[in-house]
Amino acid sequence: MRWRDELPQYAVGVAAAGATFALYTALGLVRYNRGLSGNYDLGIFSQAAQNWANGNLPYSSIKGEKNLLGDHFSPVTIVFGIAWRIFPDPRSLIIMQALAIAVGVFIVWATVRRWQSSSAALISAAAMCLNPGPLAAGRFEVHEVALGIPFMALLVIAVRENRFPLALVSSVLLVTVKEDLGLTIIVAGLLWEVLHSNRVRALILVGGGGAAFIVANFVVVYFNPGHRSPYLHFLVGGSASAIPDVGWPWWRFASLVLFAVGTGIVGLRSPLCLLAAPTLLWRIASGNANYWSTSFHYDSILVPIAVLAFAATYRSMGTWARAFAVAVLILAAARGTELIHSSHLFSDDAWQEADLSRRSLILTSVIPDSAPIAAEETLGPRLIARLDVHMLSSDHIMTAQYALLRADDPQGSALKRLKDAWLAKVSQEPGVAVASDGPLVLVSFPAPRGIIFEANPP
């Protein structure tokens, strides 16, 4: 039978997806083991997962007692809740994200094998797995954007192959990832008319994408405490980035360059590349300089478009063009390999629990379950399964009965001098207990109170 003949070839795709899953799981777990995972973003999404798992909306006390639907329209994070239900630990989110990326790689491999050849499929799977976009997501934290990788791949396939039911399903899934992706569906509709000359189906996609964009942003505004979209205002000059707004430097276009490289450059001829236009344009135009960076998760969702655009044009390339495109993808993969190497996957202590992480669990073991604790950036994630974690910082006041900080960290959630001044002040207050273990300091207050590192201590 045909499926038996195909089975050995599909084993290659399963192996590629399995290797991807193992790699991205390892990237996240090693970061977690080394005590580098932070409240932003693993802690935030872990709290959202906790709430999803308990049948609640995705609130996060780290984010300021905020419903995350008032931050981004990302109901797709309910899959993090499923993971938490199975394994109530932040590492379950790392595993779920790795699974999403691996599924995306398998979809791309299977599709390119149909479009082109087994060799082109293997090149495409490797190009996607080792692309710096998803690797940046895997090395950083977890994020809803990475969960959209398989959905974006399915939409690209639907547009090229004129598969309208698949386009509808993938569109619905994609708009659950982020509030701007309705714009991508609009472009898919426009491409449908250009590629397949079916105006009715094109209008359905355009109208559905527009409606999804409006509804998603309405939900954000509704749940946001200030009843506004906290990220759309970056398009009209707002900025919340630590990187200064310096006009239009070249690095505004870094995401565009990375996308072009992901297509092998030659793949830019494919009209499928237009699906990336909305995301690239709003990032370039944004007043938030973090959106220009390729060091976070933002590029991951564009990689299926880039790789499938490369694959769509592979057969029509001449010998030299094909060699050039593959060489460009090899360069991108080399950069990805460098990112993997810098993640300490192969260091002697990669799979050992960091000493500070172990000490933090011991030091906080005396705290009652569900008690509110303000923790520094890299100290919060391990406490989330048992305690109500808040973000200890000098930016805003949070209410908690305990505070956990690193006295030796010169930066952390605040400058060392601010932490020293705060500790010196509160330790003199009646009823306040201070315990330490090495550089870790646990401050216990008689009752919950407002906590902040003063920016200008006396």
C-alpha cells in the first residue's frame, strides 16, 4: 500500500521534528537549570497557565495583577494551561513551546516534500530548526508568538495550494495568537484573489481578518485597566523601551534582513512573502525599539513564511540561484548554531540545578502556601507553583508580605545601591525579620504591604 511505501520517508520528517523538539526543550531547560529564567516572561506565562488550568482567565500578579487578555489577545496560551494541568511546573511551558516549534518543522518538511523533493524538504526543515528566529525564542523564555508557528505554516500552505477550508481553520487558529494577526489574514485574502481569482473567498478572508483584528483589539481595550491597547500606542510615538529612540537607524530593519535571509534571498520572489508584510511593517514603524530586535521571540512566527517561500521557488531556480539560496540558508544556520553553542548546552553544569535556585527554595520553604512574595527577576519562576509571586523592582509598588532578593547582584531588578538602601531601612522596622543564605535575602513583614525600591533613597 502507498502509506507503507511512504513510511520510511515520513520517518525522516518525524526524526527532524524529534530533533527540533529535543533541541528546543534542552535550550529552555538548561536556561531554567542555570537559574537564568525570569519573571519576564516565563513567570508571567506560568501564572497565566495556573489560572487557565484552574478554569480562570489568564491573570498574572507579576504583570501587576493584570488579566493578560488586556495586554495581548492571546487565548492560544490556554495550551500552556493544559501543560500546567499535566505538570504544574514552569518547565511544562518550555516543553509545550518546543512541541509547537517541532510540529511546525514537521508540517514544513511534509509540505516541501510534496512540493519539491526529499532533499529540499530536509534543507527546509533544517533551515527552520536552525533559523535564529525560533532559536531566539527558545533561548529567551516562552511566548505566545512561538505557539503560532504551526498555524502560520498551515496558512501559507493553504494560500499556495488553494485549500480554502484549511485557510479558514488556520486563520481562526492564527488570530488567537496575537491581536495584530488579523492583518495577516487580510493579506492572505488579497493573495487569494491574485493567485486563484476567487473573489468571494478572497473577500471572506479579508472581511474575517478585518473583523478579527477589530474584535481582538476590542478585547484588549476592554480588559486593559486603562481601557487602551498598551502596544498600539507605540505606532503613534509611544515608547517604553530601555533602548533610546534615535530616529530611523539601520537596526530598525534587522527583522526584515533576517526574514530575507530566511528565504535564501532568492525566495523573496515568491508572493507568499507578502504574508510577512504586516508584522514586519508594524515592527519597523513601532516606537518601541525592542520590537526592532532579533534577539527575542518576535521573528519566530515569520520563519514558516520565509522557508516556505524559499521552497515554493526552489524548483524554478537556476543552478547558481539554488546554490546561492542554499549558501545563504547555511549562513543563517551557522548563526543559529552559534546561538546554540552560546547557550551552554554542553557545559558540565548544564543539567545541574543552580546553587542559588536550590537555596531560594530552602529559604522560602517556611513561607505558607499562596502567600504573596515579591521576588527579583531570576528568582520568581521556581516559586510560582507554591507562592503568589510579584515582581520586585524600582519601577512600581507591589503588595506582598515577603521579599526575596539577591544582595550581591549589581543590577538585577534594581541597582545594588537601591537594594542596599532599602534593606538598611526596612530591617530597622519593628516586626520585620531578615534571613539570608549566601547572597539571597528573605525579608518577612508582619502583614502585606507596599514594596518598592526607592529610585532616590535618602
